[in-house]
Amino acid sequence: MSDPTPFGDVQDYLALGRLAGLELSPDGTRLVTTVSALDPDRSGRVTALWEIDPAGERAATRLTRSAKGESSAAFTPDGDLLFLSARPEGTTPDDAPAALWALPAGGGEAWQVGARPGGVAAPVVASAAGSVLVTSMTLPGAVTGEDDEARRKARRDGKVSAILHTAYPVRYWDHDLGPDEPRLLVGGPGEKITWTDLTPEPGAALVETVADLSPDGRTVVTAWKVPAPGGDVRSTIVAIDVGSGERRVLLADDGHDYAGPRISPDGSAVAVLRERRSEPGHGPVVDLVVVPLAGGDGAGGDVVVPTAAWDLWPGDFRWTPDSAALLVVADERGRAPLFRLALDGTTSRLTGDHGAYTDPRVSPDGATVYALRSAVDSPPTPVRLDAYTADQEPVGLRGPEEAPALPGTLTEIDTTAADGSPLRSWLVLPDGASATDPAPLLLWVHGGPLGSWNAWQWRWNPWLMAARGYAVLLPDPALSTGYGQAFVERGWGAWGAAPYTDLMTMTDHGESLPEIDATRVAAMGGSFGGYMANWIAGRTDRFAAIVTHASLWALDHFGTTTDFAAEWARELSPERAASNSPHHHVDAITTPMLVIHGDKDYRVPIGEGLRLWWELQSRQQDAAANPHRFLYFPDENHWILKPQNSVIWYETVFAFLSEHVLGKPVPFPDLLR
């Protein structure tokens, strides 16, 4: 019988629409989200804006349609909808970068509001004044947009791709930094915006930062990166006067990094995520601080810390309209609830389900919260919550996509580590798994390592495995977030110790369940999860197969070639790197391994995969009996993003596991043969 869910065929799975982001109009009557769908030839994804009825009565309606797609919605005070798109306008070439567009509140055709040669991104609207802040990539010597375009043309015509760096870093995740640099531009309001450059010659200060604009449009607050000794970088918070361009420091100290500033609706204060800088002896601590917008002594002397009593790490957050509280998301025991946090530290958890919440938006009267909710067993969907009721169940809204039927069930299991620490995991069980027909088990280790299995996964989706009869164990070992600071510290700088033993303990517990066949078990992981897969391979032969994706192999080499080496040096001293490096145990590996790596991965550079593959091959005395395989993607990065490459990824994993776990050899994808 064919699978009635979209998980039996990877192509059907890829065709599911994917929601991201949520914006609420100033009058509270319109919600807008972005939906990503396959393009006509199924080789890429295109995004469109959809409107959702906050009352939950009307069906969702599509607002935009173009081959280039639309993203980054933002409302003006008058209700016009701004968005980014690379759709052509007039004589704009087809390869032009994204520009800012507007869709009128009363309906009609969209028009282009503003553009730049390097494109614009991350639009923020001043809620009272209506002016707009954007980030734009600009070549260092350029003064105006015309100057920037002339310099770009000279590079194109001369076939010049070289980049001269004067500081570290030079890469970030999956892209090179430079030769252009992000600048903050402000303009409007108006039908056509003339941009003012607030940050000429910023260097790398604004790389991968977030900025906000005060309601009156007079002040921009942004993270500002400052070079530090030893190739390190510190992240500070600065306020920029829009009229003069004058910049002053709000938060900066040697012990912390700051990010994600948000200005209160009354314009009086700024809430910021603060992270204690890690060292080999202790991990980071993340909290949320509030500082006056008009004050700020630069050293945080007038800072309020609403999360001082928390043992959780705050994430996404928004102010309430009265500027008296914050709606904050934080990982907690395999979930990511939404909390109401008063400035005096009084806290109420609004959500009592197993969901993971993002993009909280509060109604103008402060009574209602809208958000996207996902869970391990549910893709993101829009919901409505009361802004004051604790531990409530969300009310689902009519979103653009219906939740897909699942080929199994989700359950939660708990056990205890050798040191007494409580351990928990999610367990996906395929339909039909029972004591009389137990399922083979896949141990999946999450990346990070600071993270949690608590939300829907599009890239590593356990339900695709459940559709093929596998149970999937999703454990949160030491270093996982949502279990308190001590749980992070258990594994800090000692990846091969508590994280490994926790994983084995949780696997033991999973194997003891009657629905699980303990004779057919494999391990998989990506990024840090790939590191753990490699460490497991050199420590035990209990698994029938191991899949390691974008994995760390030789920590001494990884630490100096990753995109931001200083961050890893703060956790892994040379001694800790040596004692926790999987490559020292290659001679003990007997388990068949599927190695997967993308050449454009800058977080875990391809050298890790190449060295792992060579060291596995150099131990093979009979080439014909080599059990290992290497799936290499020349044009992918840390993630496999191209849809048909994703199909190849899954089908290769299916075939490898079928041979070694199920004992049923099947061909690898025909396009690889």
C-alpha cells in the first residue's frame, strides 16, 4: 500500500510549502507571512507573501507573485506593505539585486520604493515617522550609489574577483566577506526614497549584525563589531543619530558580546541580547538586558537585567506596546515556549504545549500575541495567544499550508546520566512499530553544539525516515540548551566526555523499548552532530552504520581554518582540542561510514571531509571490500539547499542504511551511477 503522507517520496516532501516570518499591521488587522515553494523546474525555491486573517475566519490569500520572489515584509504607519524583491522594474537587468517595493494598503500594483547597486536588505520602518532603515552592500571607496555602481562595473569589466583584507574574519558560514561591506541607509517616507548613508567606511563593523530604528526615526541602534587582540572581534551596541550621523556607544565591555537590539515602542529604552564571552574553563551565558536609549555609559552601568533569575537562554523577543514587558522565546526541555517577561523580572510562561515559537507579534491593544508555532511533529503554522494567560494552548489560524499527515507518532522518553543528570529525548516511531514488529533505530545527534531538538526540521526531517520504517531518536545530550547552565557546562570543552556518554545512555534506553529492534541501530549527525558521529565511530562498534555530514574530524586543523577561529579557541584550548579530536581514533573505526560534505562549507571547511575520507581509505587493505562512501557536493555549503541535491542526499542515505542496517542492498541514486 502506498504511503498516504507526503514523506514516502522525497519529491512530494520537497513540494510542501514552507512558512517563515510574521508581520502585523499597525492597526492589528493584517498578518503577513512568507511561503517558500518549489520553482517550476523544481531546482530552486521561490518565496511569496501571504496574508493571514488574525481572527482566524478567512482563508489565507496570496499577495505577491513573481519569478524572483518576495521576502522581508514590513508595514508603514499608513498600512502599505513593504517587501524585498529582485523582480525587474523598468530597465532593471534580470540579475539586479533585491530592491525595496511597496504594495498599497487599499490594493493595487506594487511599485519600487528604493534600490541600490549592491541591493538592500532587512528593512525596518519607524513606527511613527514612517522612515525606513535598510542594510546595503557597498564597495569601500564608494561615496554615492552611482559611485558604487561605477566601481562594480570596473571590477566586472576587468574580470577582477580579488579581495584585499585588513582584518579577520574573511568568511562567514557559506560566503566570502568583501569586497563590499554592509552599510546602514535611511530614507523616506515617500513613494521614492533617496537614501542617506549613516555609516560611511564601516569596515567589517556591521557584518552579520541587526539594527533597529526608533519610532520617531531619529535614532538607529545597531550591533557594532570592533577588532580585538589576537584576531578576535567584540560585538558592541551603538546608537547613531540620523540627523548628524554621530555615533555613541551604549554597551561595550571586554566580558560580553551584544546583539539583536530592539527599541521600545515609547522610544525610551533598548533591549539587547548579552552573551558572556566563553573561555576554555566556562561556557557562554546568554541573558537579556535593557538600557536607556538616551543614556548608556558604554560599560553597562545603568543596565537592567530582567532575566537575572533565569536559568534559560532568551532568544527571539519583542516589546509589548506599553513598553512595560517583553515577549521572549527560550529553549526549555525540548520545547521553545513563549514567556511574558516584565522589566522587574516577573515571568509568566504563556504556552504550555510542546511547541517551539518564533516571530512573536503583539496586537496594538497589547491583549493578543501572534506567532509561528512549530514542533518536532508540526511544521511552522500561525497561531494566536492571549497576552496574559499562562500555560495556554494556542489557537490555530488559517495559514497558507495545511499540516501534512505524518507516517508515525512522537513520544518523549527520559533517563538518567551516570552523574545523576536528567536526560530526555524525543522519539519518532513509525506506524506499525510494536513489540511484535519492532523498528530499526536511528540515533540523530543535533548540531550546534548549543541547541536542542525542539522544532520542525526541513533539512533533517525524521518523518522521511519514519516513512521507511525507522524509529528516530532525537536526544539532547550535555551542551544542549533548555536544561540550565550547568547542563551546558557539563560538556563545555569536553565534547568527547559527557556528550558522548549521554548519547550512549539515551541510546541504551531507546533500545530497551519494546518497539525498538536493538539489533538494527545506526547513528547520524551533521556539523557538531557529525563530530559526535565521528567520535562514536572511533569509540564503539555497536552501530551498524554511521552517517557523518559536514563533520569536524581533526580539531587542531578545524580550529584554524573555520570561518571564525577565535570563537573556537575560546572553548577548545590546544590541549582540549587534542584530547577531544576524533582523528586520533581512526584506527579503531570498523563501522561503515557515509561521509557527506559540501565544498562551499566555510564553517566546517571541506578539508575536514577530505582528511576524514583519506584516513578512512588509507586503512583499507582490500579496496574491493571498502564499506565506506563519500557523497561530495561541489556547489553546496554547510547545508544542502538545492532541492534536487537534497533528493540525492536523502536517497543516498536511504540506500546506505538499507544495505548496512536492514541487510537489503539497494542501488544508490541513478544520477550518481
